[in-house]
Amino acid sequence: MILDTNALSAFIDGDAGVGTILLSQQRVAIPIIVLGEFRYGIAGSRHRKIYEEWLDGNLAGFDILPLSEATTLAYAGLRVALKKLGKPIPANDAWIAALSIQHRLPVLTRDEHFDSLPDVTRIGW
């Protein structure tokens, strides 16, 4: 399973629904894009120290998914399909979806635009 930024935040904040879902997974991954978004978000947070300490202590328990040449193939195919459908999504979400396609992992997110993406399974909470 891949976490988006909102799911990662919810998990760190102790959301029981996210925690329950993650406990049932064999593999939980954080895309490098999500890690960057999260670090950007906590840079201005009043809870910055708490979040940074959590990352320092827990990040090793997750697979970090880097972007690769294979990711670019999935990304390009997805963006072409979305353009034909007239359904653009935010660029970072397209990269997250491309990693989902590449690694054949569902995405844990509340963002419903993932529902219309070919070859991407969204799990909500």
C-alpha cells in the first residue's frame, strides 16, 4: 500500500482508521514525492519538532519509493489517458499514481480523483 500525504499525516496524528488499515498490510510505502510534500508541510508547522522526531524514529519502517525510468513510463501513460478523458489531476498525485501502477500497490487516500485513474486502486478511510 502507498500512503499519500494526507494518509501519512493522519497516521502520524493517530487516526485509528488509518492505523487499522495499515496493520493489515504486508507492505507500506511512502513515495519520495509524499515525503517531500510532508517535510514541506511540517517546515512551517507549530508541531515541527514532534513530526521530525516521528520521522527520525519511524521512517525506516516504511519502503521509500523513488522515481525511476520505469516510473516515467507509467506517469506518461497515465497523463495521456487523463488528457484524453479531460480529467487532469494535480501533478504530484499523478506521480503517486504512477508509482502505484509501477509497483502494483493501492493508494491510501481520501482524494476521490484517484478512483477514475486506470490501473490505480484507491483505499479510503
